[in-house]
Amino acid sequence: MSQRRDFESFFRGRATDYARTDTFDDADWAWEHLRRDPAYRRDYVASRARLSKTITHVSGARILRPRGCQRNAAKWGMVCLADPSKTARDTPVFWANRSPNLLVEAAARRMSEDSEPPDLDPTVRSFIAAILYGTGVQVALVRVADSTLNLVIEGANIVLVPVRLRFRIDGFATLSERVKALQALNAARRIPAQMARKPSRPRDQTLRKRGLVALDCKLLGGSLQDTAKVFRVLGMTRLTWSVSGDEALKKQVWRARNAGLKLMRGGYRKLL
């Protein structure tokens, strides 16, 4: 047992936290690893003087107005830096260009009384979040089958009034990608947001949870043997630590630790 920390007791107390990961989608897993990165935490602390504030719209969508010292957010693949002390379920996490090909540009105009039904209605949860820039540009994040679509909108404020949209495609260079994005957007109108999450496969969930625990042990200064004991306490392995040449558990812990470190150090982007 490590003399620095009673790892078994500490992680036994966090068993419920790790159990919550059973319902994570890929974006949740990406955030769980990124928020543990010491370099990310330093950037977040540096930005705290003027943080971006978020509010929840009456429809349930989250609204963000980026401001403050967010210049380092882009290098992490984010619109703004989220609080690393909170899970994705407890704080808004806005990924930038989560799926670069799924991009739609449009102009919004207010609805007239005798016009057709609105394309976006602020009283209906048409999008999961909106990012409002000071330049008159808005980005509505729309959940589609396996990712998030970025709907870049100019014109009327989409969180205040129902609007009609006029979509824009500039030239042939992006024609194929934009058509696919428009088709995905049209399909997303008929799919509840909660059904459009990108769930992880059961085996991936198991491996990622094991990797996350191993990563936490590593960040807390634990050895491979400390981590092995934690695996046993949390019921994550049936193997036992051996000093007689059988290194099966040691190799399992080593693989889990490396997987967790890889996701934390940039591999999380592949989950988005």
C-alpha cells in the first residue's frame, strides 16, 4: 500500500462517481479525460478573470456568450473553457467544430403573422445550445445521429423570436459536404435530442472506465500495484497481483494507464 495515500479507501469512496460513467456518451468521455489534464486546468485558471457565462433558455437549450480570456480554448477544441472541477452533466461543455463536415450556414428572418411555420422556434427545443457572438453571428448546435451539427446563422436572434431560415452554399468546393449536412439537419428535426446521443459500446465503456481509474491513480501518484488494488476494490478485474512471474494484472493495469493518458493528451478529440 502506498505510504502517500490510502488508495483503496479513497477510491472506494468514489465508486458511485465511476458508476455514473455507465451512461456516458463519447463526448462525455472526451470531457472526463480532458478535464483531468493539468495543462488544461492551468489554462482554465488563467481565464477565470472574465469567464464566459451560460444561461438555460426556457426551451431547455443552453445559451452562451463567449467573452473574456478564451484565446486558449481553440487549442483544446472548445468554444470556451469549461470548469474542470465539474462533469459534463453539471456544466455546459461547448466543443468547437465537433464534426467539421456537418456545417450549415443560413440567414434568419423574423416570422410574419401569415407566414409558414417557423424553421426555428425559441419555445421549442430545436437545438441543444446556442452560441451568441457580438458580431451578429450565432451558432446553433443541433444534435444529429452520431455527432453535433453546427448551424451558423446571421440575422434575427434565434433565442428571441421564431425565424425562417435561408440556407447558403458558396460554390462547388463544399457542395457535397453541405448537402449532407442539410440532409442531416432535416432528419434531426424528427429525432428527439435524447435519442440522438452517440452511445459508447459496452466494451468501450468498460475499457474507458478502467483507463479513467488508472489515470486518476497515476495523477495522484499511485504505483501500478496501487492501481491494481483499486481495480480489485472496484470489482474491475478478477486477476490478482503476483510476485512469482505472472504479470497478467500488471500488464492490464499498464494498458489501462496508457489508454487513459493517451485520451487525456489529445486522444479525446477522436471521440468527438
